[in-house]
Amino acid sequence: MSDSDQPTVLVVEDERALIELYVRWLGDEYDVRTAEGGEEALEKFDGDVDVALLDRLMPGMSGDEVLEAIRERDTDCKVTMVTAVEPDFDVITMGFDDYLTKPVEQETLLETIDRLLSRTEYVDLEQELYALVSKQAALEASKSVEELQKSEEFADLEERIAEVRDRLDETLAGMQDDEFVAMVRELEGDGGDEREGGE
């Protein structure tokens, strides 16, 4: 159990230099745990972990496998893939909450974690919409318009986003939720540029 009142972030990364960099970036605001591989990540993962930052390509157990194992456990942990792997259409069915493409700047990483932690207050529908829009933004940043138009998976994703929006409109009728609306619009508007690491 964590003795700290700070949120706990688990950094899963096989490059020691990046681990040290992320610890420097995050250590003042978060209780940071680190793991250099998938197996070690699951050993250090428990109900105290609020956010996990997962590399996708690692020797042995991949970040995708770690993500599946985390989702099989009954926790509210938010997961961001932080990886050099450009997102493909397989991300649509993956259970992460956000996707950042390396190189990632400190400000982007801190903002992402803060956003994920703030979303623990949102209802399930809002969390689902945010995750769906994150996938949409990641794909739009890495795929051409032609590729997106030809993809049935992407069309299904857009349809799901519309359905969740409609359900949210009904649920939140008459309620103030300006912060979440602004957050989603920011993701749709320029989130793709942020995910490219300011490329």
C-alpha cells in the first residue's frame, strides 16, 4: 500500500534512460513506481496504481499483453500507451484510455496524467467517450484520409462515438459539464498534433 497521498503512477518501459527521465518529470507530483518489463510491471501493479504508462514493444511480455492483464483485474486504473509504435486500426479494440506517440514532452505527459486522474470523477459514459475519441485522434494523426475512409473499423468507431454522444446528451440534459466538453473538443481539434510529440 502506498504511504503517500499523491496519486500512484506505474511507468513500464524497457529503456532505463527513459524511465529515469519520466521519474524526474513525475516525481514531484506523483508516487512513481517503475518496471523494465511486462512481468515486473504486473508484480508491481496493485489497486493503489492510479495511472499506468505502458510501452508497447518490450522484450518478453509486450505492453499490449500487460494492458490485457491489467484490464482483467478489477481496478479503476487508467492506462496510457506511451510508445514509438504508430497506432493501427487494432487500437480500436484495445482497452487503453489514451495513446501518446514518442517522443513525448514533459508538459504533454503531465497534462495527460492529470486529465486521466480528473476523469475518475466522470460517469462511465464520459470515460467511454473520452477513450473512443482518444483512439480516433491517434488514428487521424497516423493514417491518411484515404485509409480512414476505407476502414470499416474506423467507420464503426465513429458510429460508436456518435451513439455514446447521443446517450450522454440524454443523460446530461440540463447539467453543466463544460470542462468535459472542452476537453473532448480539444482532443478532436488538435489532439493529433500533441500525440505526434510536436512533430
